[in-house]
Amino acid sequence: MTDYLYGISLAVQTKNFLLSLGLGFIMGIFYDVFRIIRLCISSKKIVIIIFDLLYCILLCFAFFIFLLTVNEGQFRFYLLMGAGVGFSVYYFSLGAIIFSFSNFLTELIKKWIKRIFAVLLFPFQWIFVRIKSHVDKKFEKSRKRTKKLKNKSKTLLKLYKHLLYNLNVKKRVRVNDASEERRSGTNG
């Protein structure tokens, strides 16, 4: 009679408890993987919240699958406690060591990601530089043409004296000439 508790033998319960310890340990490893990925991406609060929620969803799903396969879907508190103890054992032992190396790991991962993107984006960069230089040449030609047309239009306006542009310029010159004559005191 003492061999069975809640309709499950103590040997099966012990085996399930040890499996839940292992699940908790594996969940701790996944937590460190998520933490390193999160540090590689960003340290903003919203990113932390998103990654923590994603981790919790993954953790709940993994525990649910664990309960279905190991304990026929029956929830037992000792299995949840075993997963928590396994996670704690990992977090305070191996997790602490990995956390101390996490800055080094994130910098290493960032360098590798930059290298991979540089290799993958090189053909696009090369094409973009070629297109940009071609467009810059066309733009420079267009700018020079526009400048020539602007100078030519000013010259044409000055040639035709009956245009309003030239009349205003002449009036300004005449007013300036009159004010100079008044200053000098000569009437001419």
C-alpha cells in the first residue's frame, strides 16, 4: 500500500520527479540562450518584456508537453516543484558561470552576425554603388545644364529692354544714381 501514492507507484513518481529536474535544468539553458540573444539584439525594456513573454510561453508549452508524455497529462505539484528546483540548480551553478561570460559571448556573436551580413550584403552593396555613381553623374550633368540655362535666361532678359525685369533694374540704377548725385551735390 505504501508503494502507491495517488494511484502512481513511488518508483514512477521518483522517475518523473527526476525527469522534471532535468526539464528544469534544460529550461535554464534555454533561458541563458534567450538572454544572450536578447543582449545581442537590444537592451531596451520592450525587447526584454517581449523575450521574457516568449520564454514563458515556450516554458509553459514545454511543461505541458512534458506532462502529456510523462504523466499522461495529469498535473502534479511535485513535477512543477522538480522543474523549479532543476531550473534553480542550473541558474545558480552553471548559469552564473555562463552569465559572467555573456558579455564576451554577445560581442562574439555580434561580430559574427556583422561578418555574415557583410558577406550576404556585398553583392547588393556593389550594385547600389554602381547605380549611385551612374545616377550621380546624370544628376551632375543635369545640374550643370540647369545652371547654364539659368545664366542664359538672365542674359536673354537683359538683352530685351522692354521686359519688366530690365525696367526694374534700370529704375534701381537710376534711383541709386540720383541719390549719389544728391550726396555729392552735383546736378547733372
